[in-house]
Amino acid sequence: MKKILVLKVKVIDHHQREKKVFAWFKNHFSQKFQIVMGQMTDIILEIKKGEVKVKIGGAKGKDIKSFNLVWFRTTGKKYGRFAVALAGCFDFLKINYFDTSLGQRAIGGDKLIGLVRLATGHLPIPETFFCWPKHLKESLDYVAQNFGFPLVVKLAGKHWGKGVFILKGKHDLKMLGKNVSTNEQVFFQKFYPHQTYYRVLVLDYRVASWEEIFRGQGEFPQPIGSLISKKFFPIEKIPEEMADLAIKAAKRMSFEMAGVDIFRDGNSHQYFLAEVNRAPAFAVDYPGDPELLAAAKFLEKKLK
């Protein structure tokens, strides 16, 4: 029997009218289709280059491929961006869903949407496990088993390294639950050893500047921390592989102005995309900062 998954923001039992509507659907399709109700916060994502897995019901839940149709019944303001990221996963996996307009929306500034876009474009990102706090505790062992230690945790909505933590063992992992609010999106990522990362400014899909950035290495529960120092290099000195990756990332995101954060794995020496920002933060306290001058020229060009 074919199955339809209906995704909502809240449990249907809280809405008597909706409860009656879906009771009618279930009765009407009882001999043809099975209708399954699900909440947005029940969705788990596993993301890496060229591969996406979607489950409902936690880390050991049902694979989304077991459903023949997904209906985004409600998303609300809170889950609108998440629904766009999820639709991107469905498009990549060729999952039948509606409203398909969700998959056609581009929203900058959202970490999850960015990761999904980059991974489904076969660009290198850190292996990522996403969940809502609702399924955090039951996901800890799964994450530890798959990623090992140390591992990286990122909390959505935080900037300048304030929501990024490095966990070195199971004790840190268990303590994490006490530091996460019920509304935060949680990203677990495989740890790749690196001392610094690079910011490449891409304007009109050309490299405009690049810099090396040093941040703190805080011990949990302290976050990695803010910028310590940065160093700019001449454009002609940028490694070709790094420049190519930054431009591909900007094009994949359709960002005419993009701050592309890249790091190089100390073991494999492969470049990875940490993040692509549509509105990169410019530092005004660094003499000779070429980013601001490049951005000014970019604006002048747009006015012509």
C-alpha cells in the first residue's frame, strides 16, 4: 500500500478541525493509501558531498524514501527556512512532494539551506548530522559512533564562532544537552584538523580578495570564539584549487557577492567549504583591508 506523509508544525490532536479533516482522508483512502502524520521537528538530516539522507522519527527513524508522497501541510514562520532546505533534499533524492515551489526558493543566510545546496551540488562540505533538540539525546550515541571524537557542534543563529564547539569525548557530548535551548537547530560535523581557515570574497563570480583567519580553540563548554587575527594575500597568490572551489560555491548558491569560508584538512590536504555567506561581514579595523575597496568597486560597477 502506498504511503503519504503529511508534515505539520504541531501535533494534529491540538487542532480539532484538522483532526476531523484528516480523519476523513484516512477513511476515504483506507483501501488505497496509508496516511502518516509527522512533525517538522521529527526530521533528521545527514549531509555530505553528493549524498543526503532524510529520516523521520529520529536517528533510527524511517527513511523518507519509504513514503510515496510528502505533503507540506504547514510550515509556519519558524520552519519556513527549514522546509526550503528539506525541499532541496527531496529534489535531489527525487522524492515526490508538494508544494514544489519550496524547492525553487533561494534564501541566503541560512546554514542548513546552504549546506544542502552545496552538498547536492557535489561540492565538499564537512559530513553533517542535523536534528532538532527534540531528538538530541537519542542522537548522541549515533553521532559519536559515526563521527568519533573530537567532533564539531554548531548552533544555528550564532555568529563569529560563538555557537561553534569542539567536543572531545562522551562527557562533553552529554553535557551538550544542558547548553541547547528547545528552539535551536543543532549541527554535528565530523572534525577535520586545521589551524586556520580562509575567507575568499567572490564578486560577480570572480575572486576579489582572500585572507587567512585565525580563531580561538575553546574547550567545551566555551565556544571556539571570535577572530584573533587575519592576514591578507595578493589575489595572484591564491591557490588555483581554492579559487576554483570558491567560485563554484558562489555559483551554486547564486550569490553575486559571497564570502566563502574554506579550510584545508590537515590529514588529506583536501579543501572543504565551511560556509558561504550572502552578506559577508567586513572588518573595518584592519589597515589595507582589500575587501572594502573591492566591494566599493563592485557597487560602482552595478550602478553603470
